[in-house]
Amino acid sequence: MCSEDRISSFPDHILCHILSFLPIKEAVRTSIISTKWRYLFASISTIEFDRCLLSGLTDRNVDSFKNFVDRLLKFPDQVSLDCFRLSDGISWNDEDHDFDVSGWICAALCRGVKEIDLHLDNLGDVLTLPAVLFTCHSLVTLKLNAEGSKIEVPSDVCLGNLKTLQLRNSVVDGDSINRLISNCHVLEDLAFFECFLAYARELNIQTPSLKILVLEFDVVEYRGFNYVLVINAPNLVYFQYTDAVAEGYALSNMKSLEKADISIYRFDSSDCETSATHLIQGICTVRSLSLTIDEVLFRTCRLPIFHNLIEFEYHGLGFNGRETWLVEFLHCVPNLKTLTLNFLVVAETQWKVLHMEVPSCLSFHLKEIKILSFKGDTRMFEMISYFLDNAMVLEKLMIGMKTLSETQQSTVFYQLLQLPKSSKKCQVVIF
């Protein structure tokens, strides 16, 4: 008794949508199921070529593959594309196979593609993409991984419907990137991941529609940091910034900011403290802040009050006086509810004789403290004791002890339970 083929009874557009979730090789194989399925794969809306697909190519079948790609992308009366993706390092300048990658991109653009995601190898010093890529009105998402090559942006760039722009492992110069950003008028998500910022006197981001901004730049010795970062983004909700301290910061209209992840390092800025202070001042309306610094880059006496900040994560790397600075900073966050700490307590810190006024957030609002990388040393116990003594409404103290053995964890946990607590509701949890 034959079972009924219910899937084949679906409308073609539903079947094509299903095929779009399959690797292209598997989608093509469905053409042997029946006459109905023979050409359905040619109408899929997502096309992805990866290294796995090309691994079986030989001199005998490479031409057949290129012809297949041409027919798949350039066949007349094809449906519009949702996504065209080249992943896993497809080679741009492949002397063995001579792929027409530029032609593939142009064909996808001609089909009104909404998302282009390119991860390309063997690019040379400069990646010159088809000019039409930067004037395509159908594009909503553009992701480029140039593997260390410089991306050239033409002078007539205009991406009027682009909402997501992500560059990874790329070299970007100030003029090109400013020109690109300023001509994406509805941009909502802008990200630079592990990019090298070159020849920039100013990085100017003034986009009213922007909601997510990630600036993650390579910090290397031969790179200059004498640029000014200008941000005017009244609807920005999330901001991530990783770099050495720049020459200057001009951040305005950040009142919608919910979360910021800031990692800054001293390098060669002549007035590092002033610049870093301006950066932190610009995000003073944030509700959740993760801060990583490698030394005291700004004085707390010059900081504003963070009235909205309720979550703070602090990573202090490699400098003495971190704990004193931390207590000073807590005076700037009167409504803080959650505090996460990740640093080693140094021997110079004397928590028992820390003659400072207790921050008001400890007395009235702080409910959870999480301490990562607990080593069990005396100074760390003193720091915990300080917080337990002064956190009047603390409900949970969480301590990470993954580096300790089970026996050591049990011993430390018992010692922690013996410490006096001002808050009767406080629970001590190890993880």
C-alpha cells in the first residue's frame, strides 16, 4: 500500500520556501523526485555557496558547475532573492577555477536580492566590489568579511533601504566609511568586527534611525589612534566599543541607550584621561554598562551621575588601585541594582581600612553581586566582607569558583557563610 505524498501537494511557493533552508546541493537533488520537483530548486529564494560545495570540484566538472551557477542566478523570469551568501572563504581571485564572483554578485543584485553576505579569501590588498552593489535599492542587509583587505567605496554610493551593515576583518579608511554610513539613510544596525581603522581623522556616525552600533577595532602598535569619534544617534539602544582611547569623542543624543559594552585601553593618546572621560560622559543615560579598562583612564570626580544605571559589569585589567576606583565609581550610580566584578584583587588594597563614605547604592538599591574568577585569597575575602557589611538590601551574592577544586570550594563556601551580613535576606551562591 503506497503512502500518500502530501508534501508534493503543497503549492510551489511553499515548496520553494522549504528548499531555501537546504544546502544548495541538497536542494538540487530534489529534482529527481518527480516532474513537479524537476525545476523547483531554480526558484529558491536563498542561495548559498560554501567551501563544502566546492570541495568536490575537479578540472573535469568545474565548467559544468560554473554553467550551473550562471543558469541558477541569471535564468530569465526567476523569482527575487531573499539572500545571496558566499561563505567559508570562497576565493575571490581563484586562478585554478576562475570563478566570476563579481558576476554572481551582479546577477543577485539584478534579481532584487535583499541580503548579501560575503566571506571572501585571496582578495589582495584592495577589494573592489561591483559599483552597483553600493547603489542597490533592494538591499536591506549587507555583510562583508574581507579577510584583511581594504574595502573601496565608490563616490556615488547610495543604499537607501539598507538597514543592516556589518563589516568583519576588513581595512576601512575614514573617507570611505564616512561616505558609506552617511548614504545609508535608514540604517538600524551598524557593526565593525575586528576591523582595522586606517587614515581616519574623524569617524562620523550621525544616523537618526540607528539602534545598534558595534565598533570593534584592532588595537595594534602601527595603527594611529588620533581620530575623533562623533556619534549622534537619538534612537541608539545598544553600543559596543573596543579600541585604544581615541583623540576625542563627541557623543550626543544618546538618551535612548539601554546597554553599552565599553573596552578601552591606553596607547599613545597625549590626553588619554580627558578623552576617556568624554566617552563615558556621553553614555551617562545608559541602563546597563559593561566596562573593561587596563588602568585608571579617567577620574571619577569628573564623571556625571548615572541616574539610570541599574546594571554594572566591571573588568579591571592589570593596574593597582582598581578597588578604590570601583568604590569611587559606585558613588556615581546611586540606583544600581546588579554589580558584576571580574578582576584579581591585588595585595596593595586594604579593604579593612578603606576610609571612604559608603556609596548610597549599597545602602538602598544593590540587590545582587556576582564575583567572577574567585581565587580564595585573603584580599578577595576582605572585598566580599566589605560588600556584605555595607550592602543593606543585598539579596544574592554569587561567586564563581571554577578554578578551585571541590574540596577548596567547600572550604571557601563555609568561610563565606561565617562572614557577617547587613542584609538578612542575602543568599550566598557558588557556581
